[in-house]
Amino acid sequence: MPEITYDAIKPLIEQEDVSGHSVTVTFRCPVSGQQIRSGAPIVEDQSGRVGKAVKRSLWQNMRWSLSRVVRSVMGYGVAGQIGSTVAYTAMAGAEQRQWEPTKEQVKQATLDAFKAAQNQFAWDGSQQRWVAASVFKELQTEFAVTVQAAVFDKPWDRNILARILTEVAAADGTVEEQERDFFHAFTGGTGPTLDELLAKEPLTKAELGETSAEVRKPMLLLAMAVAMSDENYSPEEQAKLQQIAIGLGLTQSDIQRSAQLAADYVVDQALETAYADGKIDPDERKNVDQIGFRLGVDTDRLQRLDARCRKRKGLL
């Protein structure tokens, strides 16, 4: 994988908008034309950067990645992404004032926006360029292919998905602050609030049965992956997922397969984080292995996911 520089990603940039201390960027794949939107804060004091990137833990990164996936499905745009990016930086409490960022600061923020969405890109070694990961479907997890193909264009389906995610988060009787942050990350303050959804009665089989048949499996995949990306994935959450899956009319075979695909995706995102700098150190390897073991991903499967991730990123 080549060094990720502004010049390397410049051909992908279709639109770059600066607003205050943040930048929103629309990247366009040169092969498929697919648009990928991302955003990042503009950091004034570059000396305070950690490794010239917005640094997050393995678990934070997985939640971050899933918030982008859910946000894309729900059609909420990039507002939440910027908000949660800022929340992960010292800028969260910075004094807001009018200022004019330098060109270099904007370039660095654009580079950070690309890195934040890097798992949606793949390195095309034959043409020496970055393209949308969807161009190489064989390098993506089945989870990613399935969710990207799903169309949540009906308000009822989107609302039910939001309620499913809320109920799973609250299944153990509490909604922790990080879960509230996650909810805000994928909504950006758009749509019903978390408290409004929590105040509703539990979803009924009738409500779940009114969802579009073609989005039921993607709904379960998303809910499972979000739950699995929580360090405190609880038996109560697993029981709630089982209840919801049955309400959606899915079979035990569907449920088991969805759990495997969701686990694969979470491990894949952990690998994306570990290989972000082009290599994986022993501590990162240990963390990825622990996540795989915790989610029931066997050694052979984990090694295949590792190889596929490296191939996607152009790491030989």
C-alpha cells in the first residue's frame, strides 16, 4: 500500500466544503462513479496531532465505522460523522470563533476524512490508484456486500431499524454514555431522539412484520454488528436480537448465518484499524485475536479475513 498523501487522494475529491472547524468531502470512485462522503475536524495546532491522524482505540474505531454504515443506510448524511470525529479530539471543547484555516490545514483535514472512510476504499495495484472497495466485491465481507445492496427508502423501515438499535442498546436495562454518543454519531441530531425512541413501547411482531421483506436480513445484520462492536456485548442483547429476528420472520438458519456474517465484519473492521499504518504490531494482533475468539470466529476464518484485508489494502 502506498503512503496515503493528499496528492494520492486528490483525483478522488469531487467536492470539498469547509465550515468553521470542519471539512466535509465527497469522494468519487474513478471506476464505478460511487460517491463516498466523509468529514473531519480542521486542527489548528498540528503539533498536538497523534501520528498525524485522529487516533481512536480499536473498539472506538469499530463503532465509528458502523456509525458511518448505519448513517448511510438511514440517509442522515455526514453531519453525525463530523460531530463524532470532533468528539474524539481535543477540539470538542475548543472555543468556537471565526477564523480562516490555511490551505495546508484543509488538506490535512481532507486527508483525515479519507482515512476515516478508508475501509470503503481499496488499492488498485494494476492502475496504482484508490477505488471504491465495492469495485472488488471479492475482497469485501458478505456483510458489506449485503448491506450496501440494501435500499432503505421507506420511512417505516428506517424508523423500525432505529427502534431495533435502540431496544438492543437498552436490553440490559441501561443505556451508557458511549451508546448515546454512537446514536448521535449516526443521526447527527436528525430524526427522533434516543430518548423519544426509548419512551416507545417495545416493538411488536406486527410492527416488525410490516417491514419490507428485502431489508429484514440487512436489519438484523446491522443490529448484530452494532451489538457485537460493544465491549460489553451482553446475554440480554443477544436475547433481544433473537426476539427481533423471530419477529422479522427469519429462520434459525438465517439468524445463525447473520451472526457469523456480523462477526466477520466486526473482525474485518478491527483488522482495518490494526493495519491503518500498513503493519500490525503484537498488541494489535492480540486484540484482534481476542475479538475474534469472543465472537466465535475460528482461527482459519480469522486468517482468511486477515489475508483479504491486506489484499484489499495492497499490503503484500
